[in-house]
Amino acid sequence: MAKKKAAQQIDFPFYEYLQLFLKEEKKKIYSSFTPLSRKFLAFNNPDNPTAYLRLPQFEALEMYIFLKEYCNNKYLFEIFEDWFSKKNNFENRSTTGITSAGQMTLFGASEAFNGDDIATFNEVFNQIKSFQQIYPNYIFALTMGLGKTVLMATSIFYEFLLANKYPKDEKYCHNALVFAPDKTVLQSLKEIETFDKALIIPPEYVNWLDINLKFHFLDESGDALNTIENSKYNIIISNTQKIILKKQHKAKTPSQELFSDTSTTYKAKSLNKDYEDLYGFEIDTDAELITNQRFAKLTRLKQLGIYVDEAHHVFGNALAQDFGLKKSATSLRVTINELAENLKEAGTAVVGCYNYTGTPYVGSRLLPEVVYSYGLREAINNQYLKKVDIQGFENIKDKTLAFVRLVITEFWEKYGTKRFEGMLPKLAFFGSTIDEIQSELRPAIEQVLSELNIPTSKILVNVGDTSVTSNDDIREFKLLDTPQSEKQFILLVNKGKEGWNCRSLFGVALHREPKSKVFILQATMRCLRSIDPKQQTGLVFLSDENIKILDAELQENFKMSVDDLTKSGKDKELVEVRIVPPPVKIRFKKVRKLHQLKDKTISEKVQFNFDEVDYEQYKIIGSHRSIHDMSKKISRDKDFSNFKDKREFSELTLCAEISRYLNLSPLKIKSILKDSEGRLTNYFGKNK
């Protein structure tokens, strides 16, 4: 039991070893590629001045082709076994160590095949193999904003070019099915169809792709899939709900049993195959699924490659369930498995399942089948994303107006109406409910905008309710990332999460805790997409409660803290240098003035006239007032002057006080007072 527990705790980053091997043996590996693959990689290499792909995208594409051609599209556990044993394609590789904790040691002698190393190998091997499917399954983990959609399109176009060149080679895809988890991500996948292929495809192959590609975009629930049986070069883009197999939950009545169409139900082969060898027939389990026209059409396409965007939606929180080991029949993984089983019966196969996600971790555990990873910290440090400035506020949960005033004031002072690549900067407020948006956030934002003399027409509300969000608002929302958009303050409920590509979003604000904790991470990441040649800064405004949730989500998904995220990025500042003209010299006349002080000669005796002084203004007078009329007194005035501090002066202290005030000699002050008329004369005469 102890060994089993230890095996579950190993997070072995095999993808780092693969990347290291690819860099060290690049010349040997490239020589094994087909000429078309080498040309494809050379065209997209960032060393090429005209290349469009960023370095992380190119490295992921390079790993994709490495697994396809050098490793011959093998299962990952087979590749790991070859690598560890230094056999087949991994002969004579450089020695790299494996520690018992699954950490990489470049110059260790830990591969001497002693007992500990063999035990570690077996644990990692069994962990990877336990997630084996009936098709190769790879995970590419690139953080948000690095261009996973473009990478996916590039991989599919590469597959079709090679499939056309080598039609009998079974490791290349002849058709592609792209899965999105929801409608928002589905809309972003339209980029696969609209993207300019000339940016990533060598020019001599662009026309062939334009002629032969057939796109099927299933964005409505009633859309039928109109592919021709056994046709090639189809790209089907759909969310999971339109193709996924549904489990039959409700029991059928006798009349339904009599008149129902049995062709609409389907026995899950992948869930029953474990029993077929035992009993010799397919047993009647609860794995009866409701099929649909789209699923049936897909089973008639050959050499299908499956691409899953935002693939962490396929995985659960328990690692044993991440790849469908304990999933119910309604899971996407089971649907993919069923496609593979049906295609296998038809004499073809699912070539592979390629999962694209933003993090290699699920529930703080490293996914075993990750083959490439580029993290959030590296993306910010290398200026592929904006830097981030996160601000947390205490006791702000119920102070909506104060929160909105703080956020908009700082956002407007920093960005205002500056344009970046021709687009105005945007600030998104996320509300928990539509009522919160309508009754609290929107009135507060309108008030603050009025205080700052900003037009309220810059507000846009998108909450998914037609009574609040009109078709014009939806159109404006789709145009946000264009120079034509004048909207800058976006109010959202359950919108703007994954798949919302708005590079001109410069700030997000969320002061109340949402129902979903991961929503805070998703919302924060929305404002980090890069814009402008200079690395900009995204502003994130959260309550202290949400800061704690964000910190926990960052630790779980990226192994970093809020402090790490804030400190990421270059501290270099772009400075504008202006040529200063020579100083202009002006001649002017110098005017000098002399001021002199002359002592006043006192010729007569000073008269103080103390009898004429009004002492009332120095008295403290109090009285009672009526609560009904505060101006009306209900008692006689009373003198409270006796509460004042009293000070008696002697001859010496009086002269000293006046001398300090007038900066005159105390002897002169004494002489003046002694010669004055009135009570002071008697006073000085008595104390003489």
C-alpha cells in the first residue's frame, strides 16, 4: 500500500526530457523528417524573418511533428519506455538523471539501473500507461494568449498536406474534428476557417488547401453534419454537446418500446468490451446511449484526428478520472472512445487525440500525457502577455460605489482615451447576477462616469438576457476589439471567460465572490493578451477574499502565487527622448532696492485705555437649546469663563512675554510700561 501511495505522488515532467532530447539531437531528428515536414518547419521557424508563429507555438509544432514522424505516432508510454531504456530512436541519447521525486538531474549517475531507479521508472511508466486509450493521446499546455487556436489550425493543415503527399500512411489525419467546451470558445474557433493560411503555409501549398478544405461549423443545436461518406479534408468544428453521446436515463413506456426507433440508441462498445471475451456476446448494461446524426456521420470518415480545445474540461478533479477511467457514459472521453471503436470496425482509426489546454496541471497534479508546456510566468517574462498589476481591497464587498470610483479613476488616469493599435482600452466589470449588474453596478458606474465627465454611452452590458442585452449590444460586443468600437466599460455576467479574445482589454474588476472559484482566474487572465509592440500592463481589481481565491487557483494551475504573477515581466520602461533646443538668453535690467528699519521714537506716554476694552468677546457663554428649534434658547446665558486656564503675570514675566513677542529689549519694554498712563503705572510702581 505504501508503494502505491508513493506512485500516486510522482509528478514526472517527461515533456522536459523530450524537449531536451529534441534540442540536443535536432540535426539527427530533422534528417528523419520528410522533405515537406522540413520545409514546413523552416517556413515557420522564428529564425525566419517572415515567420508568423511565436517561439512557443513553433516549439509545440516541432514537438507535434517529432511525435508524428520521429516517434511514429506511438503511445506516450511506449515512447517513455524507449527513452528510459535508450532503445529504438533513443539510442545513444545523452545521460539525464531521474530522481525518486521525479525531478530532472542533467549530470547525475542515477541511470545505472539500480533498484531505486527501476522502481521509479516502473511507477512513472505505470502512471502514464494507466491513462492509455485505444489511440495516441497527447496534451499541449500553452497558457492563455499564446495562440492555441492558430497552433491547432497549423497542425491540421500540416496533417492534410502530408496526408495528400502520403495517402497510404496511416499516421496522418485525413479529417479533423475540433471540440470546444462551450459556445464562447466555439466562436473563437472560427479563426481556424478565417485565418490567413499564407502566414503559416508555404505559398506553393496555399491554393491546394483553399480548394480542398471543407469546413463544417456546427454552432446551432439543430445543425446537421453534411459530410460525404469516406471523403477527405473535412474540418468539423463543434462544441461537445452537439456530438456527445447522451445516456438513456428515463425508462421507456410499453408504447414507446413498441413504436420507438431503435436506431437512435447505441450500445457503448468501449464500456462493454471487457465482458465480451468472457461471455462471448455483448451484455445488456446501462451503457445504452442516445446517438445522433452528427455522431453517425463522423463514424463514416476515415483517418480522423480529434483536437480538443480547453481540454481541462475533459478532465475531472481526481486524477484517476481525468482521462475517463471512471467517467459516466455522458463524458466527452467516452464519445471519443466510441468514435475510435466504430472507426476501427470500419477498417480505419482515430489517428490521435490532441488536447490543448492552458495548464499542465489538474487539481494540483501534473497530467501524465503532457508533451509540451509553456507556463504563465514564462509568457509574461518573455513579453508574450501583458504584465499584471493586481490590487486587493479590504471591506469593499458591500461598498459598490466606492469600489467603482476607485477602479474607474485609476483606470482613466492611466489609460483614458489612449489608443493601442487604433483601439480604445477596455475595462470589464464582472457581476455575480443580472440583478447586481442592473441595480448596483450600472448605476454606480454611470454616477462615477458623470463625476469624471465621461459619456455614459461608453458602457456596454452583456448578460445573456435579451430583456437586458439587445442584438445591437451583442454586435457591439463582437466588435469590441476593433478600432470602430467606442465602448470602454463592459458589464458582464457569465460572459468573457474562456475563448473571449479581446486584446484591448486592459482591466478587470470583481469585488464579490462568484460561485465558481476558477472564474476569478479566468476573468483575471482575460486582460493579459498582448497588444502594442511595447509590453503593456493589465490592471486587476479584486476584493481581499477574491485575492485569496486567485492565489489558491494560481498555485493549483500554474504553481505560482499572486506575488509571483505581479512581479513577472520586464521592468524596463519606454522613455521618449526629445531634442532640447538651446536656451534663449534675455537681457534685463537688474533693480536693487534697499529696505531699512528705523526705531520709532516714543515722545509721549503710552495710553492703553484698558477701561474701553470689550471683555465680552473673551468670555465662554453657554445656554440650553430646544430640540425643536435650535436657534431658540430655553435658559439664561451662563458664564463658563472660569473653566479657562488662568495665568497671572509678574513684572518680570510680563516684560519677558512682550519682549519675546516684539523682539525688543526687556529693559526698554519695562521703561515704556513704567512711563505709561493707566493701571500698569500703579502696578509697576508698587512692585518697584
